[in-house]
Amino acid sequence: MNQDRYSRQVLLKEIGIDGQRKLSEASAVVMGCGALGTHSSSLLARAGVGEVTILDRDVVDITNLQRQTLFGEDAVGQPKAEVAERQLRQVNSEIAIRGVVVDVTPENVEGLLSGADVVVDATDNMKARFVINDACVKLGVPWVYGGAVGTSGMVLAVHPEGPCLRCVFPTLPPREATPTCDEVGIVNTLPSVVASIEVTEALKVLLGERTTPELMIVDVWSGDLDKIRVAKNKSCVTCARHEFYRFDG
């Protein structure tokens, strides 16, 4: 581990040299490589997390360049995960970086996440997040939920014992209740803010520190930051009853 590279992080009492060693021995999976994913994977790699895996099925589109920071015009049409891996190898050659072009499903998710110390959500739909939630609770892996659309976003650190995402959203919200960036747009400053909060929570997990217990909601346009206390649902289908990959409630 090159201590000069991480000297500004080592100076922090929250991390220090021992914490930096922990990060260098840790592994993180970033689920998705869009706006949140490019920011999150970059921050994890720059922080010196020893192994960073990026999962994504899509290719770079010209509309992505407004907010997805690992891509340039020359990457249009190429698989996002592969481009991200190449770019991040230039950022930090000391760590293991792996980009995997894959469509994550209930059938393959456990194999993809097994062995991870933390999972960072960078997907763009609630069904995919339910899949992550179920797999992480089943595998005993902490994960960080993050969403960003329009001018606002949400972050929640989830531990396997709960409360989990299903405690907050017991069933899949109706499609019209969860608009996408394709439908309502997104200000390009938002993903960097949400991803920064997500990765901060992920670093706390890797360092063995207490994560923020509330659902954090931020609006970069109004400047508002709210926190909502989340309680475990004793009848939660996932973290209480351990019934996995059910999307009907």
C-alpha cells in the first residue's frame, strides 16, 4: 500500500493508517454503472478499497455523458462496465478492478455478490433493488441503497439483520410512483452528491463503524437534507421472515 497516495485519508482520525489497511483488504461491488455507479466506483477506487467490482449490462449512450463521469465521447456504444474498468485502472493500478457485463437476476445475483464486504446500489429501478436487498440479507452482506432523479435523492445503509429496504417499501411501488431520469430528467450535480453519501456509508461499513441509521433525503436544488428514522418491520418478508425474491408483497 502506497501511503503517499492515501496520505490525506490517513490523516483523518476517522480512518488513520489502520483504517486504510482495512480498506486495502476489503471488497466492494457496485451494482450498476450509470450516474451513481460511475461516481461510486471512482470514489471507492480512489479511496483504496482493495477490490472493486462493477456490474452493468448496458452500453454508453450519448445522453449519459451529461452526468456519467467515467465516459467520454469515444466510449459511446461500448459496454459501460468494461469502459469503467479501463478508466479506473488508470486511476489506481494498486487495487483489483473488475468490470462485468451482466444482467443481474434473482438466479445469478448471489453468485455475483458472494464474498463482497459491501454492495453499493447504483441501479435505476426498485425491482433490481429488491433483488439486491434479498440477496444481501440472505448472504449476510451490508449494502447501501441510493436513488437519484430530478433534483432529489435518497440513501439508506442496510444491514442484514434489518431494518432492510422492504421494511421501508414492503411492496414494489407502482410504476407511476417511481419516475426515471428518462421521464423527468436529472440535474447533473445530484448523482455526485448521492454517490458521495453512499460511498461514505460504505466506507463506514468496511471500517466497522456505525452507519447512519436514518433514510437520508437530499434535494440539491432547494438545499434541503432530511432524515427519517427507519424501524424494522417484525413481519418483513425479507429480514424477518426470510422469504426471498418475492415481488408481490
